Amino acid sequence: MRKELIIPVIIVAAFVAFKSLFIIVDVTEHAVITQLGKPVKSHSTPGLYFKMPFVQKAIFMSKKLIEYDASSSEILTKDKKALVIDNYCRWRITDPLKFYLTVRDYRSAFHRLDDIIYSEMRNELGKHDLIDVIKTNRGVIMENVTKLSREKALEYGIDI
């Protein structure tokens, strides 16, 4: 009778061991461990990690640069002239736990970045006349927008 139980016990033990290990295979990935849906920790270096089977889940996120390209929008300058602006940025996840807690996924991150960048662009262009934007201050304006957007995006675990 005991010999008949050995094979099922080995199979169950192997299944539980398999479910409790996960590997970050690529150096271009982060992993967030959730326990019953709530994030508990994150891993950013490649290696073999353990998790509790059936209770914890590993969610993988990319460390690579992600390109965000917004649709064109109209913005008014200080002298009430309309500019059609097409903005873009490249970003990456720097704090996977904070990213997961605040935006959860890439689609939400794109919406959040759209709000941040468009808001900063509108504020900065509203301080300058059209001729200044086009002719002289364009580089300074873009640096200011990038700096302010980067500071706000860091609150979400994102680096622009």
C-alpha cells in the first residue's frame, strides 16, 4: 500500500516545487510578486526566485525603453496663437513596485504620460509668444517640459 502512494506523492511534490519557482530569464525584465492580488515585493536582477504556490503570482515587466507617441493636439501660446503640437517621449520602468501600485499596466501608463506631458507642454507654451516658440526658445522650452515631466513621472516609477 505504501508503494502505491510514493508515485502520487512525488508527482504532487514536483508540481508544488514547480509552481513555487520562477525565473527572470532575461536581463531586460522586472518581476513584481503579488500575494492574493496585492504587490509584496519586486525583483530586478536575473536569477532563480521562490514564491508561495497558488498564493503568489509573478508579473513581468520590461526594462527596455518604450516609445510613446501622442496624437496631435492644439495648444495656445501667450499671444493666443494656436499651435498644433505632436509630442513623443521614450520611457522605462525604474521602480516596478511603484509602477504596479500606481498605474498597473502599460495602457494606464500611456494615459498618465499623455496627461503629464500635454499638461506641461500647455503650461510651458502658454508662457511664450509664437515667434519665441518657433524662432528662439524652442530648445529651452523642450528641456523645461522634459525636466518637469520627468519629475512628475518618477511618482509612478517611470523615468522619461
